Amino acid sequence: MKKLIIFALALFVMANVFAQTPEEIKASKARSAKMEKLVDMPKSSGMITIDGLVASCSAIAVNSVKITPLLQKVYYGSLGQNNDGVIDASVKKPTIEEVSELNDRVTKQISLIKDAALILPVVTLEAKSIRNPLKMIAPLSCVKYSKQVLSIAGEESAFQAKIIAEVMKTLKKGKK
């Protein structure tokens, strides 16, 4: 009876800790699918700052597409589930070191996003300063691309940081 109560309590705690995460994981997969479409950079604008921002955003998109599946594997592994969310005893739980390495990658990604976001207003003004309407198409397309990448990546990185914090908390509780 005591084991049953402890099991029920553990199940209750897990349900509350990861209450909305399955829905959030689905949203993360959707963001990752959008990001995969943005991995390819648009044509060069011919302007150094705009092209630099686009290259930076492309790197952010590539990193995001690589990090998301790793995060899902770590999340499901911490719960003892396979990537489909089904409980599987053969699933290896992630180590604190693996999660820390993933956390470092997400932290670097967030730093890249912040740096690119700081450049975006300057680049937007530069693109709008072009007087010839025919020469505006490529720069404005590049700025639009950068805004899309930064928007999706910002949301995804915030989610990734949240999940990593939850997984770390769960793993540290398990070690005690």
C-alpha cells in the first residue's frame, strides 16, 4: 500500500511538472518544421550588413534544426519514453553532462539570436534607405527572412531553455 501511495504521488508530481509539455513538444516540432524551410538563405542583397545578418540567421536556423531533435530525445529520455512518447524500459536516461552540453548549445544559440536581433533595426533602416524600388526587393526579402528566423528561433530557444531546466531539475532530484 505504501508503494502504491508513493507511486501515485510520483505520478502526480510528474504530471504537474510536465503538465503541458506534450503540447509544447508538438508546437516545438511545428516550429522546427518551419525552421527547416528557412535553412536555405535568400539571394544576396549586395549590402554587407544585410548579407551578414542573413548569414547569421541562416546559422541560427541550422543550429535550431539540429538542437530540437536532441532536446526531444533528452526530454523523452528523462521520462523513460521513446521519441513517440511511449514508455519504454530500454530507453537510456540522459546524464546531467549530456543535458549540460545541450544547455551550452542552447545558451550559445540564444546569444546568437540576441546579437542578430540587435543588428536587425540598423539593417531595416539601411534597407529602407534604398531609393531605387528595383534595388529594394532583395534587401527587403533578406530583412523579412531574418525577422522570420529570429521570431521562430527566439520562441523555440525560450522553450528549449525551459525544458532543459525542467529536465535538469528532474535529473538532480533523481540523484539525491
